[in-house]
Amino acid sequence: MNSLPRAISLTPYSLKILYENLVKPRVFEEKMLVLLRQGKLGKWFSGIGQEALSVGATLAMRSDEFILPMHRNLGVFTTRKIPMHRLLSQFQAKNQGFTQGRDRSFHFGSLEHKIVGMISHLGPQLSIADGIALASLLNQEKKATLVFTGEGATSQGEFHEALNLASVWNLPVIFLIENNGYALSTPSSEQYHCEHLSDRGIGYGMESYRIDGNDILGVYTQMSQITSSIRENPRPVLLECMTFRMRGHEEASGTKYVPKELLEQWAQKDPILNFEKYLMDQNILGPMDFQLIKQGIKNELEHAIHISSQEEEIIPNLKKELSQVYAPFESSNHSSDNFHSENHPHQIPIQELNFPSLRFLDAIRQGLIQGMEKFPGLILMGQDIAEYGGAFKLTEGLLDLFGKDRIRNTPLCESGVIGMGLGLSIAGKKSIIEMQFADFVTMGFNQIVNNLAKIHYRWGAHADCVIRMPTGAGTAAGPFHSQSNEAWFTKTPGLKIAYPAFPYDAKGLLLESIEDPNPVLFFEHKHLYRTLSGPVPEHYYTIPFGKGIRLSEGKDISIITYGWGVHWALDLIKDFPHISIDLIDLRTLIPWDQSLVLDSVRRTGKVLILHEDTLTGGFGGEIAAFITEHAFQDLDAPILRCASLDTPIPSNADLEIQFLGSSRLKECLLKLYAY
């Protein structure tokens, strides 16, 4: 652990400003506790006794530098001059709040004030800070990023992933640990076994410091030294601030688990009382000055309360809620080729097309290259994607084209890298993150479903990230490299999901995904990478989400499918020429082409839903439910689903064949045809 010199050279005016900022969150919070008791506030996380670290650290940051606070950092918001009436609206779940009633308390951010909101899972904001810091490095800006965490959250894997990433890439991030002794009621002695959390910096090769978090002068001056230093010499710093919370984790939990003598000991270290004593000893401010400053804050707060009280209650608006799950997006580059929709290149003899034939894998690579060329702020990240070219050699050669700043090998840390992608987006960049196998996305599940998917709906930021997902069976790779896991995500509002079946679609949908400011999971079937080729235009084009294609027109049975299932169905059509099959390839699952599906159902009256995923909980169940609700009168037979067995996928090739729905497809078709 390093030590910082404490050099204080502040003018009386600067010390007064420091005091005003320090006391403001205390006055504000005392009023919030009154509102809480009056039932005008739903929940409150107290920062009383911890104001010095929030205020001192914020004042040491420039106004154009991002801060990622937590529950007890009201001082960050007040020091960044967020209007009090906006804060009151947020805390009372009113329309002028930053989340418009969609999230509570401190779970919000403001891009205007360079503040990024937390989620309840605590740790994930650490890697978001990494992404913001990476953006500042790539932009050659001399900026620091500050992220708060509690001593409890240092037990999470997110802490390790974020610090390790920051250290490996020399990112200018300050990881500030609020060590207040308890994670809810669990004491620090049950959270970690090292003597000091700052000692962990040694393991990351990271500068680390341990300071008195209740000393406003110490926090401000030492933080100022750190921020000035890392702007010039980018690197991460771990800062452990020793402090204490004088109230419960939140007001309902109380403090009965805290020894009385410990509360009394920390009461003597109150940051405001001690700073007041210092200011009086230095003849800078006196009791009357303190009273006038506090009264001014109270007057400002009462005015804010008046403004907030005049605000109308939120009236639920169904159209508004549904329209704000996703960031607005309308691509202007959709293909003008005459085979764009119904006239898909699969249906046109290749000799009639003036396009080269590309493998599925090469079509995706071409899309990546053209996307990187069009968007200079687009960053590719993943394990082994640079010199090695990725597990499937799909990114081979991209390093030579775009350099190591944009084609970035990452440590093995899916969650941290996805969080970093969100941070890059907040800082104005785009990212594509490669999961080495779609199966490995479980390690980043929380970031996807709770951070990326919800951020726009919650407070208006967006997650401009594409996560590439090499998926599926056909390689006898077993339970951890062969799953079709798209249904894990189709139920999460805020995500978009693509699952192309042809090289043409793969390129067009990938470029659409890159343009879209919303988070996209892009499923690429591994079996198709090198076994499937098809015509692909050389120019840049996009394919809109939510637009399926009819690959064959029929009147007997509709087959609705996507991914590898499309090719199973095409083979089936060849084997049963006497059955007229209307084949629909969805291409994207969120959103999906409901009108095309209904049109097909009304053409045939019989529906077979086919997918590689397991039967129970697969996306086919959603399609079946939709058809039942909207086209029941058009059905001439029960809807059938053909899918894989409800078992983990085995590695033995024969067992894998038995597992896959393709082994039961003919039986399902004939059963439905005979009905």
C-alpha cells in the first residue's frame, strides 16, 4: 500500500466552498428522513457520517469526468449541482425524476451531469467505469473516471474482473471503496480476511491507498493528487476510505446489530463537526457562518419541495411505457436489392446473381470489416480475437486492418468485458463483444439482463453493444459448447436478438445490429460457419429486424423456424415434394415478424414450429401462444412443436443426433399432414 503526502494549500474561499458542499447533503438528508416518516418517500439509504468521501472525491473530479456512485453518495449528486427539485422528484417516483418513476432512490444517472446510475447488484458498475476510461484513452483525453463501491461488493467477482481489466489495460480509473464496516448487517470480519482492502491492489500490480474517509480535507487533497497524476500518467488506483454509516443499511433495517460503543466512537468522527472545529480554529468561519450557510440550503430545499409538490402524479400511459424500452432507431441503409424480402438469394439461381459466394463465416467477417470502416468508434473485444483470430478464426486479419486499440484481446472475464462495452457506449462509442462460445455468456448474464437491457427504460442512456454468440450443435462438443440458449434472453425487454440462417442475412443483420444503439445478441451457428456458402453483395447493406422471409410458398403446412432449423426444413421439403410447405425463416426473434407468421397460418391452417433449442421453454412456445391467441379460427389442426430433447446436449455424435429435433422432424411433419 502506498502513502500520499497531505499538502493543504486552500484559500479561505475554497475552504468555505468545501464546507458548503459538505453540509448540503446532510441538510438534504435530514429532510428526507422527515419525508420518509411522513410516508412521502418509499425508501432511503442513509449517508449520514459519510459525506466527506462523496463530496471530497467529487470536488477533486472535473465536471466533464464521469462518476459512478452508489446508495450512500448523495453528496455526489448535490456537489454536481443537480437541482434539488429533480432529486426530490426522483426520490418520490415522480415524472420529473430521472427515471420517471421507473426506478427508485439512487438507481439513476444523468449524462448531463456525467453520473452513471447503479443497479442493486452493486458490483457491475465497476467495469462500466473501465469502459468509460478506455474511451477517454482512445480519444486521447486526459480524464479520470471515479467509481464507488462498498466493502461488501469487493467480495463479488465483478470487483476482481474490473480491477484486473483496468490494471492490464492501464485505465485511468479510481476504484473508491467505502469501507463503512458493514454490508447490511454482515461485518467486515466476515467479508474479507486480509488486513486492509487496499492491500488487494498489490495482487493487481495497482497503486493503492488507505485514507480517513471522514476527513474532508484529506479526501479532497489526496484525491486531487491522484486525479491530477492519472490524467497525465493513465493507470488505475485503488483507494480505501475508512468511514462508518451512522444509520442502517436502509432506514427499515436499523442498527441494532452495531455495538453501542462503536456508534459512539464514530460519532466523535463526524466529518461536519470536525471540519467546523477546524474552520473555527483557523478563524475562517464561525457558528454564525455555519448557521447562515445551513439556512440558505434549507431555504433552497423548501423551494425545491414546493416545486416538487406542484408536480402532477404520474398517469400510466401504456403507449409511452412500451415506446421507451428501446432507444429510438431507424436504419437508413436497408438493402434495395430486389431479393431483399420475398425474393431471397436462396431462391434465385446463383448464376443470375452478380455477387460472390461467401461462407457463412466470411460473410460475418465482411460485415465486421465494413462496420469497423463506417464507425471509427467501434471497438471489438473478446478472448483471443486479435493475433489468434478468435476460436473460429473469424476475426483473423482484422488486427492488421484496424490495430490493437480497436481489436482488443481481453482477459477471461465475460461479465467485466460486457460491462466495459456498456461503459464505452455511455462515453459515445460502439462495441462488439465476442463470446468464445454462446454457452459462456452465463458468466455475463447479469450485465446483459439487468444493465444493458434496462438502462434506456430506466434513465434514458443506451447500450450500444453487440454480443456475438457462436451457438448450436453439430460439432459433438457436449453440454458446455453446443447449447442453443436464445430463449434465456427472449423474455428480457430491452434486448434485440438476431439468428440468421444464410450468409446474406448474417452480414445484413450484423450491420443493422452495429448501427442500432440498443443491445443486440447476435447468434451465429457454428455448424454453418464453414459448411454453408451463399451469394453476398460486396457493398454495405442492412436488413431490418422484425422482418422474416418466406423461403418456399405452400398451402398444406406452415413451418416456422430460424437458424439451423431452416436448413433442416429445406432438406425436408426436398424429401416430401408432394407436401406443399410454406417455410418461414424468422431471422430475428426480438422483434419477430408476427404479421408474416399470421399470413402463413392463414394460408395453410396447419403449423409446425421448429427450433434447435430444447422443447420446454423454447421460443417456439411463445410463437404457438401468439398463433393461438390471434389465429385460432384459422387452424385446422393442433399446433405442433419439433424441438430438441429436454436434456443437456450430449457430446457423443449419435447421442447428439438423437437429441436434436431434426431426428423427429419427418415424424412431426407426417403426423400433422395426416391430421
